[in-house]
Amino acid sequence: ITPKALSSKILIIANNQIRSDSGGGGALRLVRNINSEGDTVIHNPGPASSDGPYELFSSGDIWIRQVITLVDMPTYTADEAIVYRCQTRCYNPGGSKEVTINDSASHVDGKSHMIAMEIKG
């Protein structure tokens, strides 16, 4: 997104289908990159022991939808592009365990979506 007005806020709605391997445990985090200057984490699910609302733990494989909604207040200058991305975090990555954003249509409803909307400041 490239905001039209300076000091705008950005409403982010990230709706992702994620998959956690058996015992992998994990969650989504949201990062922002302004003008290709590097990632800043703007939503982090916390440590594995926090049992927060965004964590997945299961003795078997699990597919689930996870939604992050937030209003971001980035600092930027005119005509700078702001890129938002979701990343997964695996708490127990031993062996082949992983947590992935999974766009497979065979589980849940298949696709992940993100909306970024400018709110003029």
C-alpha cells in the first residue's frame, strides 16, 4: 500500500489458513517493511509458553484459520510503499515439524487473504 496522505493509519486484516505439524506448535506474526528498508514486527504472538490466543498446539496435524486485525501507525514520507506480510513461527521445530501458511483447498477453505486500508490521519 502507498498511502495518499501523510500521517495516515493503516487498517490491516490478515485472514490466513495455517497448518501446524503434529506437536510443532506455532503462530502467525505480522511484519511491515517501509520503502524496502527492512522488516519491523508489528504483531508477535509471544513466547511458546504464553498460551496466547494466536498459538496452535496439537498432538496431531492441525489446519486452522487465524485472523489478525490491527490499526498500524507507521512513520513514512510521501510516496513510500508499505509492504505487510504474515510469517509463521514454529515453537518446536525439531525434525520435520513446521508451521506454514497453507493455501491448500483440501482443508478448511483454502485461501489466505490480507486487506490493507488507509485511514486518513
